[in-house]
Amino acid sequence: MNYNFLEIEKKWQEFWKTNRTYQVGFSSKPKLYVLDMFPYPSGAGLHVGHPLGYIASDIYSRYKRHNGFNVLHPQGYDSFGLPAEQYAIKTGQHPKKTTADNINMYRNQLDRIGFSFDWSREIRTSDPNYYKWTQWIFILMFNSFYCPFDNKAKSIKSLINSFEKEGDKKFKSQLSDLGYSFNHSEWDGFNPKKKSEILMNFRLAYLTDGEVNWCEELGTVLANDEIINGVSERGGYHVSKRKVKHWCLRISEYSERLLSGLEKIDWPDPLKEMQRNWIGKSKGVSLNFKVENSKNSIEVFTTRPDTIFGVSFLTIAPEYKDISDLSSQNKLAITEYISEVSKKSERDRLSDVKSVSGVFSGSYAIHPFNGKKVPIWVSDYVIASYGTGAVMGVPAGDQRDFDFAKKFQIDIPNIFKDIDISNAAFSEKTGFKLNNSEFLDGKDYDESLEIIINEIEKKNIGKSKVQYKLRDATFSRQRYWGEPIPIYYKDGIPQNIDPIDLPLKLPEVDNFLPTKNGDSPLGNSKSWAWSEKDKKVTSNDNINNVDTFPIELNTMPGWAGSSWYFYRYMDPSNNENFVSNDSQNYWSDIDVYFGGSEHATGHLLYSRFYQKFLYDLKFLNKDEYAKKLVNQGMILGNSAFVYRKSGTSEYLSKNLISDYKVDKIRIDIKYVNAEDQVNFDLLKKEDRDFKNSKFILENDKFLCVREQEKMSKSKFNVVNPDEICDQYGADTLRMYEMFLGPIEQSKPWDTRGISGVHSFLKKFWNLFYNDSKINLSDEQPSKEALKTLHKTIKKVSEDIEKLSLNTCISSFMICINELSSMKCNNRFVLENLLILISPFAPHFAEELWSQLGNTKSIVDEKYPEFEEEYLVESEKVYPVSFNGKTRFTLNLSLDLNHQEIEKEVLSHEKTKSILDNTIPKKIIIVPGKIINIVI
RNA sequence: GCUCGAGUGGUGGAAUUGGUAGACACGUUGGACUUAAAAUCCAAUGAGCAGUAAUGUUCGUGCGGGUUCAAGUCCCGCCUCGAGUACCA
């Protein structure tokens, strides 16, 4: 019988479904939680790059199941958010419909690959029963604050309590920074609006009126991690700054814990490094400069207080909070400058890094140590939201300050002894002694740092300070397709909807398109106001009813639903809790999490923040959710391009372009000859894309240019897994994807290479068959065959543990090659091999397993145990090298001792002929490894 | 600019962590089977030199040094590519 993969795969996929083979529950077995990042169901469908991580995690899950673990391996859909909505807008359909359609398409494609997902636990972030809990967590954040004394989140009630009992006493420093001061009776006297305003500065989910990244094309606000190189990550659109009232999550309070938590999780170093950079911790001091003839002072943050005597100016950001107090002298120029800066888009600002701009404020500050007057400048190279929004300009020690001073002819005092700073600043922390620095003269960095911090604290003009780059996360999206924010406004004061009334369902609207002016599409809904009495959404028309209030119109960002979804899989249909204690206690946390590193500073950071927040409030019992994380690499597609003479419809073969100005045009790979991979298929060029085009050939051929790029539908270089399944089968696809290379590496896809894996499976299959009948021997397996088997058991299980799945496939190939040449048809050996391969090629293994007469599925068979005794060798082929170069090999018994080996080697003819009567200087023998003779 | 990561045959990639570089595949070439093709099987395949040949020999893991009996692997200095980040004081 032939290996009829189409029939086999269909048969077993149905078997698994009807027998609920992959459904799991509580068990006395040890648990293991293996998770993939769930997909966005976009309209493009899967290409062969998508399942890469899913296949790896599936192999790992199945392997662990054979080894006695109760493996939770669920899957679901991240179905809210921009991609789903964009697709809906493009196709002119309601996102609800397109999302459902896309999910069906994804599911069909996933099912063909034979994953062991427990689909009974499927979740969708856009399902009201799911987002009920996303909203619930938001309310929890809204009603919490970060307590600096206990260093954790606590209920806002305890803060209110403290205000009621002792006024601002406990939180004096924070409150006075915000400009508040009150005793307990004053607090009692504040009206609700004032109270809300004060509390808003503490809530972990808070409403603010600050600058945001506004993307007009997408019609929404974006978080920092959704912007790449100054343009939107999705679509690459223009992003500018805009003042908008919006919700934020106070993730910055968790900076230190997010940073230190990285130490205890086994995540890839590059990814941890990215999170560290994003959090951006730096130690320094904050320092006060008095403003001349004014009560005001300017606080700057610096990491180099040792360079204090090099200060020749101060610079403040255009958005600096007290700017109006300073600008009395030069008001007009400053206003002009500020408006100029605000017109610049994010991208202009980035591309403009080199150009220096700024304006003198007209005011001076007083140097706290030498009393000199230093001018205060305004410039956009200082960022308002970092540090204090003001810096001290030390042109000798900082290149930006240097450039600024040069441009505006500000003094550049040299504070470094014998260092030339005429062309550039000296910004190293080593290799200098200070100069012109009064009591710091002659000191190096470490010495002066200690002294100056001491002096600063003694004079009470500043203090040591730790700064983080991490900003609070913008949470509002002016979008339709997202979780409604469960907030309504009573007399302009935001109130959360009672959690009992969740979910707050997304209303039907006629028009869900984003608006250019930034109003949310939810405003289009006729029924979108909150009735406090009825506890439900009611018509906007009733907005003036006594107990009816407007609801928040913005929705949540895509990452809200994905920040906690891994807990929902543990208990997906619980209506009382987002996860039950029993479920959480049993499944605990993720043992291995597979996904792309592109989520490093988005999903993977936000979810750690959610985790810590829910841990603080004792809803979770771990403060990190994934012990180990694996970043699978991308699969690269082989994109194709043709050259076209600029301004014409004449196309030139690859090597004919030298004399012309040409445009490089991306073409669909369907036009490229599948055999040779460069020849443009002239038979297909009649397609409408190339109507009226002229093709100039070279040697009767038209050659394209091929380049490797990330596989993506927009690049016309995708390979559909369905086609591979049709042609070679899912098991071949699974094994080939693993065979391509290490899981974490990016690697190019080449369909031609698949034949090797496919013929391996056929070869394996043929070991069971003789003349189209199963033909196995029940005799004792040969010593040789057992050695091959156990060698493979050892190698494959070690490699799966290391997730080195590409080398597993090689080992299988070696094994089958060896057994084929032995003509091995031994039942014991082949049965064991079926279990070994079943994580990789599950349909294949199930089929042969059942053909051998087994009635139960192979998935719960015990994994074969490696036994050392079959591998014990009595001899070793030693490489004999001279001065480190191998010249010949020598087969020796492993029983020989050092002297005996030396004797054997030296008496060997080849040794004699190479030595040619010279006496070796030294002979190195590592028993069981190598022999090296030094001459 | 800064921070990571990576450079091994024509291609994807192996190499027990310092011990026979190129496993396993793809591709290519030659052969067998076939009227033919597909499929399958067998053989060769890092580069060069010498030899009819078995074989011998030199070079060879981005480049230049170093440590070592021994370096793809460790150390120092560069180059190239990829990713992230970007006026973060």
C-alpha cells in the first residue's frame, strides 16, 4: 500500500475530533502549559510562515504528553483591533462579519495541519463573554492606585481613607508636586469634581488631557510602541502630536519591577534587552537652578553632575510647564517658536535630528556653585515628558549641548584637563581629569561624582534620582472595533459602570468608519448612554433624563484583550471570575510560550504589567506569567522583481538594464517559472497586469530578480500551507518547517527542498510494507537495529528538550537510512519509532499504529526509554593528528590504557612514515577522543 | 549614533561546548530501471595541485593578530549584514 497522505490525514483529523483526543481537564498527572501567541484573524489567511511556531509548540506538547504530562495547549483569536477593522473597512463589510469569516478560514487552515489544540477552550477577545473581563480589569485599575510605601497596587479606597483621616499627610510630597495641599476637613469639603480631579492623579487607569500621538489616516491615537520610525506601525501613516482627552494606564509605576522581574524568567536575552532599553532606567541627580529676579527655579535632571562647572546655559522643552513664567522678556519669539515646533510632525522631528533650533527665553538662571548667570534657552531637543523637561547645557561634555552652543555662540568652557574639545564634545566617563571645576579639579569621574552629590545634598539644592524612559500607556482608541471602556460621566465626573452590569456591549452602528476629526465612531450609535437606574445602555436621546448619562465613546487598544488571555484558557466559560482559583492553582502559569519578538515592547510588556497588577491585588498568585519564552524566527519569502524602463511599459530582462534608467517592480511569484526560479513565465504574462507590455529578452529568456524578504501577502511572495498539504501532506509540511533550521532563526522558504522530507516519510512507510502488505518480523531485534533505535531515542529526546527540532529531523533521517540498509522490519523497533515520530508526523504515526493492530490512539503511548547498554562501544576510531592536523584514523579498543594506546600509535606504519625517524616532542592522548603527536 | 544578534560549500544548515569541519537535506553531475517521462534506486559532489588510479598534498568556518598539543568554538582589534532604538540629558 502506498503512503496515501490525503486520505490518512483526513481520517485522523476526524478521529481526533470525534474522540476529543486533545481535550484536557484537571488530572493527577503533572501539568504543563504550552502556549502560542494567538493570531489576529486578518483577511489574508495563513501562509507557511504563520504555523512555524505552532508546529514547534505542538511537537513539544505531544512529546510531553507521551512523557506523562497533562498538557494544556489551547488556541484562540485576538479578534479586536486595528487589523480586523482595517480589513472590514477595505471590504466594506461589518467587522463582526469579516472577523467571523476570517476565523472560519483560519480554523480550516489550522485544522489541516493536525495540531493538538484543545479547541473546547477557544477564546475570542471580541466575544462579550470574554471582554466582560477585559472591562472588569480596567475597572479594577480605575479603582486602584500605586502605593509607594508598600510598593504595590492597592484599592483607591485606602487612599481616600487616608485623605479623610489625615488629609495630605501621608502623600504630601506627591500632592505638593501636583499643587495640592489639604487637611482632612478640607478634603471633606471638596466637591465631588475636585475630589475626582485629585484622585485621577493616582488611579492606575486615569483620564488625562495630554499630548498624544495622533494618526489622522487611521483616525486614532497610538501608543508609543505602535509607532515605528515616526510613522504608524500599521499602514505607515503620518503621526503628529495632538492634545486630546484620553485614558492612560499608569504602567510607569511598575518600571522597576518590570525591569527586575526579567531576572527570574527564562526569556531570550535579546528580548529582555529590548525591554530593558524600553524601560530605560538611568541614575542621576535632579538639581535646582534659581531663576534670576524671580521666585521660580528650574529643576534639571542629569546623569553627569560631575560636569556641573561646565554649565554655560540651561535648555527647557517648548512644552515646559512653567514656560510662561520665564518668557516675560522674549514672549513673542518664544510663542512663535512653540507654534513652529508644534507644526512639525513626529517624522519631521526625527529626520531633522541634526538641525539645531531654539530661542533665547530672555531669562537667566544662577549657577548654584559659582553664582554665574547662565542663559535659559528653549529648544525642541529637550523632551517635556522625560525627566523634568529641562536640562543643564554642558557643551564640553555632551555633543547635543556642544552643537547647540556652537550654533548660538554660547560659551564652551573646557572642564577637561588636556583634552581638545575644539571640534567635538568629550562624553566619555573615563580617561579624564576635571579642570576649571573649583573643588573638583584634578578628580576623575568616580571621585568627583561622590563629592558633588555630597555637596548638592549638603546645600539642599537637589537629590539623587532614578529616571525611566517608560511612559504611561495611552489606552483610548477613537475606534469602533474594540472593547468599550466601561465608564460613564455623571456631571462630567467619570464613573465606572458597576461590574455586575458587565459586559458593556459594543453597540450596533450604521457607520463604524473612523472620523478625521477624532470623534469616536461609537458616537454614531443611537443607543449609547448609561441608565443608572436600569443599569443598562439606553438611547442617546434620553441623555437628559435624570438618571441617564453619557458613556465613554472611545474603545480599548488591541493589547487590552491580549494582556491577560492566557488565564482565560484555564477556565474559558467561567461567568463568576476571569479564572477560578482551582484552575489557576492547577495550571499555574505558562511553562513555554512561543511567539515573535516583534511583541517585545508591546504585548509582552503590557501583559507583564497586567500580571503584576493582578498579583498585587491577590487575584493571581505569581508575578510573572511565563517561565520560558521562545521567539520563533520569520520565514522569508522569495520575492520577485522585474525591471521596467522608467516612464514606459517596456520590461527589461535582468542583465539588460545597464544603459537605462529603470524602475524595479515587484511582481507576483506566480509569474515566475517554478523550476528555475528566475525565468519569467512568458505564457502567463497575458494576465491583465502586463497587458500592452513589451518584454525585451536576453537569450530568448526574460529573467527576474529574486530577493528574500519577510513573507507577506502585500509582497506577493506567500506560499499557502493548504497547497503544501494538498501536494505533500501535513506531516511533510510539519517536518519540513522544522527541518529548515533552528526555530529562533529567520530562514528562507524554498518549496523545492521539501522532497527530501517527503521521501523520508515514504521510506519510513516502506519499512512496514512488503508487496503492498504489512510485513513485520516478531523476532528479537538485531543488536545493530537496537543500537540505531536507542541512538535515535537519546538524540531526539535531548533535542526536543532543547527545542532543537531541526536536528531531530536529521536524526530520524539517519535512523531510517540505517534501518533501510539493514532491511529492518522488526516490529519492536518500528513500533518504538512510531511513538518517537508521532509528535512530528501525528497522522502518519496514528495510521501505521492502527495498522499494526492497536485500537487506541498513539498520543498517550509511553515514550520509549533510552537504555545506555545498547550504545556501549568496545572500540573507537581514533583520529591521529600531527601538530593538530588529522592524518589518518586508527581503530583501537577502548580498554587500552594511555601507554598501550601510545605504543599502538607509535608502532603504526603511517606514524613511522610521517615521523621519518624524528622523535616526537610530545604525545597527547585523550582516551576515547583523540591522539595528537607533536613534532 | 547607541544596544543586541549573526557571518561555515552552489543553497538551507550540522558540529557532543576546545578534540576527525561540512552531519542531514536541497541542488548539480553521472549511472540503473523505462519506448519516454514521473517515481524509485545507486554513485560522486568544499576549493586547488600531482597522479591513469588507489592515493598523496596544500588551502579552507568574514578579515588581521593572539592563547593552546589542538580554535568554527576562547581572547584582542577590524569589516559586513540583520534586528531593535533614537535628540532620554
